[in-house]
Amino acid sequence: MNSSLRLVTLLLTVVSLASTTPLLSEGVASHIIVKDVAITGGGASGSYAAIRLKEDLNKTIILIKKSNHLKDYGPTKAFFARINVSVGTPGRTSLVPQNTTSKKLLVAIEPTATNMASFALDTTEKSVFDNFQHSTVHAGIVSHPSLPVGGSLVNTPAAAAPNNTLELPKPNLNARLDYLGPGPWRVLLVGSETFGTDAAQALVRENLQSLVTAGTMPTSGTTRGTESLEIKTRANHGAMHMRVPAAELRDGFV
């Protein structure tokens, strides 16, 4: 790469939270990468932090994530336009375990039990993260001839009218459908920690059927219900909306 921004595959999940922040494998490493800041997670937050730290704060950084590509969020693309990052051609490149040492560790992933298992947390640290709860978010692109053109459908409970903004729909729920142009709609679904892909796709179809049956959404020609719903693509965004119950906050969980 022409930049000190290196995208590194996390080959082994043995990670320590020592003050010097040694990361990655316990196996044989060809050399040690030394940086000011190590960032775990290459989503919108991790990518944003990488560019800000490198370009604006003049820090050397390494971005570590378990998959071999960054998430393609729009803001991330805009930030990468500022630097010259080489793009490799997919092939049979050999991966070699690396060790890295940094002065600071920036955790840009949701601190779920699964994600934090790679970190050598002590009993006190683990007790803090064990108090967190999270939602599971799914996103997708769908199309259906009955969906109205040029707008959005937002899931808002009747009790929220006229101005009860704290009244929210209960998960699992289809949060919204947003028109993206001729044909495709973006769908966002929010559910419990165990809300899986099959359940998310079934919920989209169930909600669409309810709208058609109630007459809220018109039929299109001979199309009724969900038989013409096309799920073009979908993604499980995993854990989001990390939070701690109010009782834990009142008791001072940290």
C-alpha cells in the first residue's frame, strides 16, 4: 500500500488489552507492526476514525477487522477519496499472521460477549460488559409493485400520536421502508438479540401482507399480498444499539 493505512485480516483471535496493546496472533509472526493507534472494526465508525487519526491528527494507525474488506458506507467512500489507498486484485494471496503493538487501542465494534471474547478482559472488565444488552439489525433491498413511489413507510405506533415521541414500536419490528428510486426500496428491521435472517425475511413479508389486507397499501393489478415481493439483497448488521438497563445505571454499574 502507498498509505500507512493497512487493512489487516484478524487471523487468530488471541488479543490482549495490556497497556502496550499487543494484538493478533500468538503464533509465529514475520515482524511486529508498530503504530500509534490500533483500531478494531472497519464499519462506519472505525473507518471514520482511521481517516481522522491519520489525515487530520497525523497519527500512524492500523485498522484490524475479521473480514477482508471495509463496509461500503457512503461516508466511508467520501473519506477514502482523501488518500491514496492501493486496491488489490482478488487472488490466491497468502496470508501471514502479524503482531502489532500500539500506544492506544480504539475498539470500534459492539462490545458483545462474542466480540469481546478475543480480548483478555479481567473479571472487573468482564462484569461491566456483561451488563450490556443489544438489538439485532437487518437491512435489505426489496421491491414490490404495490409499494408507493417517492416516499417512506415508517413504523410508528398509534399511541405516539400526536406528540408522544417516547412511544416506540416493540421489537421484533420492520422499522421502515425507504424509496430509493424506480424499483428498489431499502428495508430496516430491528429485533432481539436472537433475531435471525429467516425471521427478518418472514417479518417483511408478514408486514407487507398486513398492509395489503388492511387496504393501507393498494394492490397492483392482479398482485395481492407478498407473492411478488422480491428480496434483492439483505445483510445482517448484527449487534447494534448497545445499552444498559436503567436499574443498572441507577446502581452505578461502572
